[in-house]
Amino acid sequence: HRALSTKVDVPTLGEIDIPTGLHIDGKWESGSGDKFSTVNPATGEKLVDVAHASREDVDRAVKAARRAFKTTWGLNVDATERGRLINRFADLLERDARKIAAVESLNSGKGIRIARDADVADAVACLRYYAGMADKIHGQTTDAFGGSKLALTLHQPIGVCGQIIPWNYPLGMWAWKVAPALAAGCTIVMKPSELTPLTALMMNALAVEAELPAGVLNTVPGLGATTGDAIARHMDIDKVAFTGSVPTGKRISVAAAESNLKKVTLELGGKSPMLVFASADTDDAAQWTANGIWYNSGQDCCASSRIYVQANVFDRYVNQLRKRALTVAIGAPSDEKTSFGPLISAAQRDKVLGYIDSAKQEGARLVSGGRAWPRSKGFYVEPTILANSAHKDLRAAREEIFGPVVIVTPFRDEEHALELANDSEYGLAAAVFTGDTRQAIRVARSLDAGSVWVNQYGAVHNNVPFGGFKQSGVGRELGSYGLEGYLQIKAVHLNL
Ligand code: NAD
């Protein structure tokens, strides 16, 4: 089954073949014939055309996933064997790390070094973490009824899972979805973002090489409103796992409810606050802010986008952050030194610039950046700091910008800081910087967020759960909770 592929000139590698078809039931196909283009965000030029999965294609992928679930996967494969195959998959990703990182960098605009040393390395680690969990799924026994009666619980795979992922960490989000689903024994219909479909397709080629049975992992690239909606509404998908924006998450939730009430997990957006108290090391806090907001050019669901700083250290902190804004390594994604690349699309760049304009009009002070980066035709926006000393109710301070824009606001005391931080419809992440340990615990307990960092920012580990309070999501990924999201519990009552 040779991949339907296209030759692409990839920086540092030269011309390589990249799969550009659909992958259904172990085979590459061109589908209904429709295609869509993906673009290089660092130049604005078209990269390659990819097959677009129609509703019928999604339906065939679901049928293949159901067949595999009932025959070669699900309850019919030893859990240790599932773990072995997932580890084999991780070995192949490690072998091809340079190639896959180069394509990830080309398609998403992130720096090549980061794509290799963070995105690919983290995906390998996530696969290995869940490979190890596959044969450590246990139920309980209840011996409480006397006589020959017993009850036990079986933790069984949910079944066929639709997975819909965004463009900011194409490979990372792929791993967070696929690794626990495979470990649990589920089969998958995966839809990568239409903006960044290439590495998910390369991973499906590796699945074939790893000898994952046909139909266990199917990849159906396409647009959200057609391919994504077909997944969300399909009557024979048991669960949909989604990462993306709040409005799309709501649409998927409604579609899931209106069809077969499939289970839903949602990892949605954020507007994550960081509180910096006067007792903190403000220079250290500024360094964490810089990492938190400018990593991945701000296209991060956990971006540290709202900073609240105690009024008596506000100016000092803003100066310390400004110094960092001026030294961010902006450049071409193919350059090893680049840490800050373009945004994903022209639309995203224009949206971010629009937020900066509206903030200025509403009375924010521009401290640094604020423009499209003049040295490239790509979709770059400079690292940007806005100060909101007058406590204006800025649209840019409420809504998720998903770009390199941070808004810094002063606060009076702990109560004021918590009031500002929790005044949001989001609740994905938050951080507190303080020299007072008791305050750290008190504030961590009071912040409305699924992840809280104390005197650090952005730590995410495979063995620690991740997910949102409020409108930032439903359910958790990573850790044992991430695996549980792909299991359902059956109670078996015995009378022997
Ligand atoms: P998006 O919601 O526009 O798209 C995400 C995915 O959903 C894409 O694959 C898209 O094709 C698909 N989609 C769009 N409309 C659909 C529909 N009607 N039915 C089914 N699928 C549909 O999000 P995006 O712009 O790709 O990603 C950015 C968002 O993702 C941000 O809000 C960000 O905060 C969030 N995000 C969250 C996390 C997290 O773990 N919480 C991680 C990364 C990104």
C-alpha cells in the first residue's frame, strides 16, 4: 500500500515524499477527489495539496475502525501486545525524528530546533508513557454480599473514537489523543487541522510500518465544517475527543448530543493569568512570562496572556519584561537559532493586529512590539507588551488572542489580584509568583484553573493531568485520567 504522496522540498532535508491522501482501513486513498491546500506560514506560499475526506469517506473510516475494534483490537488483543506496538511506534518516530520535525516546522512555522527537541521528543515520551500503561488497567472486586456472590468491575475500551485536533501543536496534540486511545484498546478516526495535516499523515505511515492492524488508526484530513462535523455527528462513533477553540467545542458538543450522545472530551482555549506579588523575584517572573507568552509565538492554549503585578513593583517588572521582548529570537523556522516563528495564517496575523489596535484605542499603553514583523512576507507579529494601568475593560484582556500579546495590569492586594484573575470565562491555567509560601498555597487554592503553577510557568508532564475549569474544557488529558477518558466501567455481578 504505497502512500499517495507528493514530493516536497523540505529545508535541511531536500526533496522528500510526504503522504497526502486519506488513510482508511490500512490503505492510502485519494477519497472523493476533493483537495485542499496547505501553506508555508513563513513565506505565505502554497506547500502542497491534500485529499479532503468527504462524509462518505468518514463513514468508511468509521466502519473500518469498528471492524478492527471487534476483531484485531479492543478486547481481542492482549494489553501487553498493545503496549509493545505503541512502543514500536515510538521507536519509529524516534528514528524519523529529524524528518518529522523538519516537516512540522515547515507546516506550522515553529523553529526547527523546538520542533525536534520539544514537539517530537514530547510525542515520543507520550507514546512511551501510555505504552507502559496499556497492561496496567485494573478493575476492582467487591466481596460484600455473602454466599457465593461477588461483584467486579471491568475497565473496557469505549470503542471507536473520533479525534479532532488543532494546528498549534499538530504532533503534540496528535500524541495526547492517539497514545491513550490505543493503550485503552480504542480504534481511531483522526482529523488533523486543515492548516497542518502533514505530520499526522506521516505518523499514519509509521503506524503501517509498526504493524498496527488495519483500521485501528485512520486519518481523514479535511475542513472542520465538513469532515469534522461528519465525525461529531456520526451515529457509530462512541466518543469524540477535541482540542481547539471554545466556539468549535460547543458546536461539537451539540452535534454529539443531537446524534448518538457520544462521550465528549474538550480541551479548549484559555486566557491564563499570572499573579506577581511584590515579595517575588520579579526578574525571574519576567523570564517565566516571556517563555509563557512568546513560546510558539503565543499560539498556546496556556499562554501567559494576562499578567497582574502588585502596584509597587509594576514599573520594575514591566521594564524587566520589555528587555526580554527585545531579545526574542525571531527568524526563519528552518534556522536552528529561531525560537519565535510566524503565526499560522494571514487571518490569524490580522486578528492579532486587530486586538492590538483595539487595545490601544481602548486606552492601553503599547510598551513593546505591536506590528507585523517588517522583515518577512510570512505571517509574523512582533512580541508585544501592553500595559493597562488604568484598569480599562479591554477586549484584548478578556478574549483569547492566540498570539504573542501580553497585557500587564497592576493590583493592590491579594484579594484584588484574585478578583481580577478569576474574572474570566476561561479556566485553563494560572500562576502565582510570591516569596510567601502560605500565600502561594492560599492563592493556588483560590484560582479557577485546571493547572496552577507556583514560581514557574507552563510545566506540563505526561503523568500529571491537564484540562480546564469553566469554559476551558470538559474532562482531562494526560496521566491516568487521560487513559480513563478512553475507558468505560462495566459492573459484573456474580452468583457462582
Ligand atoms: P478550531 O476550533 O478552529 O479548530 C480545531 C479543529 O476543529 C480543527 O481540526 C478544525 O478543522 C476542527 N473544526 C472546526 N469546525 C468544526 C466543526 N464545526 N465540527 C467539527 N470540527 C471542527 O481551533 P484552532 O484555531 O485550530 O486552534 C486554536 C484553539 O485551540 C485555541 O482556542 C486554543 O486555545 C485551543 N487549544 C487548546 C488546547 C488545550 O489543550 N486546551 C491545546 C491547543 C489549542
